[in-house]
Amino acid sequence: MKVQPAKCGVYVLSVLGAVTVFFLLLLKNSAFFLEEEYDQNKPEAALGVNEHTYHLHKGSINWSNGRSTTKKEINVYDLYTYISQQKSIPLKQQQLVKLHFSNLDGAYIRSVSVHIWRDNNGEKTKLFVKNNEFKVPKNQGLYVVDIAINSTRGTIQYAANVQIQ
């Protein structure tokens, strides 16, 4: 039996389609996509206030997982503008706030710094941090809290909009 040219073309296209799908699935699961998956698993930070936990937004990052390094620099004024438009976390004057970190992937935190901004003029007030805790200032108002960690895997910044009452 002789194969007709039209049927041969259909078979070739079917085989090419199957091979293409195979390579796309292989590529999807390859190391090419690890950085994107890892980006979702970078350390997370949260504020613990009484029985509530508030997740923080990521800012600038320079983080290595051993296979790849992720670097993202965010202008402080852009960060302030973005964070100040987010829902605020209610805090009381002089309240003690606990920082929680997760997904550290074996990183050891060398230092944690916390700054608080009243407006976007660039003036920050550094807050004292001990045992991943800091005390909220006594002045009422809307603030942006800027938290930076320095670890054995790199640095990462977090921020939140807070309302001191």
C-alpha cells in the first residue's frame, strides 16, 4: 500500500506537534523556570500584633539560593508611594511588635533594621530592634515601616503601611 502525500503531511505534523509538546513540558519543568518558582518561595516577613499576623510587602532584594541570585532594586520613593496606598495595619502608641520570618531556606539572619517614615521626604527614624521586636513610636498618624534583613543568603527589604492610634 502506497502512502499518499496528503496523509504523509498529516502524520509529519502530528509527530512534530507531539515532539513540540514534549519539549515544552520538559522546558517547563527544567532549571529555566527554577528562578521564577524560587521567587515565590523567598523569605516572607510578617508583623505579629497581639493575636494578629500581618504579612509585609517585599521591596528591594539581593538573594541567593545557591543556584541563582535574584536582584531587584526599588526606588525608596516608589516603595513609599506604593506602600502608603495599601491598607494600614492598626497599631497603638508604644506597642511592642514582633517580626516573624519564614521560608528562610537555611539562611541565618545577621541583622534586622527597622525604620519608620512619616512622609516621603526621605526622613526616616530608626527604631531599636531586639529579639526581632520593636516598639512603635508614641506619635499618632500614618507611617510606612521599612524593615531590612541582612542574612547569609543576602538582603531583602519589607514594608508596611501602619496607623498609630
